[in-house]
Amino acid sequence: MNVLFIDACVRKNSRTHRLAKEVLQQLNGQVTEINLAQENIQPLSEQSLAKRAELLSQQNYDHPIFRYARQFAQADLIVVAAPFWDLSFPAMLKCFIEAISIVGITFRYGKNGKIEGLCKADKLIYVTTAGGYIDEHNFGYGYIKALATTLFGVKKTQFFKADGLDIIGADEASIMQKAIAEVDVNL
Ligand SMILES: Cc1cc2nc3c(=O)[nH]c(=O)nc-3n(C[C@H](O)[C@H](O)[C@H](O)COP(=O)(O)O)c2cc1C
């Protein structure tokens, strides 16, 4: 199984990364990692949009700018690790989404304009940790889940979290230990 690990963790001792490692350990697969902090993917601009449109009009899907979309479309399973920032996730994950949302690679418009996902994976796992309690504000996962299921055709998603980590008096070690112990990946 070819697992694509999209790492949107920023801090050196990231707790989200620690929790994601537990998920990856439970998967019996070959893991390919995209470390978004290292990739430094830029937001779409007028220039990059025009370049992309030109390549797509030529059906030049092998061009390097589509490499993330191809990797995403070809993975058997996708794991996303992203800290809970401003009720969602770091902006570099949105830049990655802009880079992979490519008509003809990750999705297409079928009959009557209906979106059809083109990704091979049937599951995406999303991992996050938060300083406060996420409660009903789970916008990062909610958004990724909507994209996975409606745009990319990845039917199943699963969510793992540790929250309340930065609250004064919180026992960070035991919150993390509990979250790690509760990781139970269903494939
Ligand atoms: C830029 C930034 C924004 C954050 N926004 C929130 C937030 O909206 N809600 C929250 O509960 N915690 C927030 N936090 C705290 C983080 O969610 C928390 O520290 C998390 O565990 C960080 O993950 P990491 O250890 O993987 O870096 C924020 C932290 C940073 C640095």
C-alpha cells in the first residue's frame, strides 16, 4: 500500500506530528512524505494560474507543476497532519490544496457538469492537535473531508485529535498519551 503523508506541521516538537506518527505506524504501507514547510508551495497568482491554464489546454499533465496532484491522485491512502490554527490549519496546506485541485488529474467534470473524483485512495486520515477545545469548530477537518469526498472521490475519512493542550493547568503528557492510545485506524 502506497501511503502519502502530507505533513503541515510547523514546530520542531510538533504534537500533531507525534500523533500522526502513531497513525503511520499502524499502517502497513510504504510511506512517501511531503513536508509542506520544506516544499514552500506558493499561493496561486495571476502568472501561475495562466501557466497552469496553458499547460492544461495542452493536456500536459506530466509537467512538474502537477507533481503534487499526480502524487495525490495515485496514492492508495492519504494521511494529513496539520495543527489546529485559527480554527482550521496552516495556510501552507491551503496552498497545497490549490496545487492539487487540477481538472484532469484529481477530478473532472462529467456529464451535466457533475464533479467526478479521479483519486485512487478510498480513505483520507486527518490528524490535528489544538491548544483549546475544538468542539463544533472543526473547520479544518470539515473542509478537508468535504474536498476529499466531493471533489477528489476519496469516499472515507477518519479523524484523530488531541485538544485542550495549551489550557492553563492541562496535563499535556497525559492528554497526548490518551490520544495516542486511542488511535485505531480502520481501513
Ligand atoms: C498560529 C497559531 C494559531 C492557533 N490557533 C488556535 C486556535 O484557533 N484554537 C486553538 O485551540 N488553538 C490554537 N493554536 C494552538 C495550537 O492549536 C496548539 O498549540 C497545537 O497543539 C499546535 O500543534 P503542534 O504542537 O503540532 O505545533 C494556535 C497556535 C498557533 C501557533
